[in-house]
Amino acid sequence: MKHALLPVSLAALLLVGAGCASGEPAANAPSTEASATSTSEVVATSTPETTNTNVNTPAPKPTNAPKPTTSTGVKKTFYVELDDNGAYPASGTAAKGSTVTVTFKVRPTNVFYNGLVVTSNANNLGKIDAGQSKTITFTAVEDETFVAQWITGTTKARWTLVVR
């Protein structure tokens, strides 16, 4: 009798196997293939589908600020000490169109007539007493040389602003 049930059980197994092959898991047949199929389907269907929100809109146009032709926003500051032996430092450099501020200080020693008169071809600071200082602010247009002289007119120091 045991052998008589063998063909029926084989047919049942084939039917269960056919059900697994169709992609639907069998209700009572724990198979690793069926588990793997159902797991991969869950993973594949559980991932939300992303929608491309890019509708190819043109990028916003950049705001173009006007480019200055010269360096008008640049500020340069110089501190120059003067005495009868020279200017310290002897020169400075600034960009064309920049705002330049120069402080000239006459040293308290090594100044024979107790002061120097500082002038250039475009600016006149007048007499600066020993130990005192004067500040001038201007726009750098071209090279400018400031000359420090005694009251008698003898040149004692020069400071040059080189404009590039």
C-alpha cells in the first residue's frame, strides 16, 4: 500500500512545483526558491518610484554687475617719515584709479630748520613741523613725486607714488 500512494504524492509535488514556477508562492511548500522570489519582489515593489521633477527650465540669468575700468574700490594707505636725509620708505605703488591716503611725518630729529615743506606737482601740504604729521587723500591718476624741502628751498627728501 505504501507503493500505491507514491504516484499520487509525486503528482501533488509536480503540481506544487508548477505553482512555484508561475511566480506565485505555494501556500504550504516552504522552498528557498519561492522565498527568494517573494523577497526580491517585495524589495523591488517597496522602493518608491522617483519622479524626475526637472522640466528643463532655463537656468536663471546671472546678474552682471558693471565691471569697473579702473580699480576705484581699492584703497591704499602709506605712512612716510621724512628728515633731512631722505624719505622712509622712498616710494609706494598703487593701482590707477585707486584712493590713496598718505601720511607724511617729519621726524623730530635730523631736521635742521625744525620742519619741512612738502609739495608735489598736484598737491601742496605746506610746512610740517618736526615731530608732526599731515595726511592727504587723493585718487591715483599718474606717478606723483612729493618733495620735502627746507624753508629756504633746499630739497632734502623725495617720496614717489608709482601708479600702475
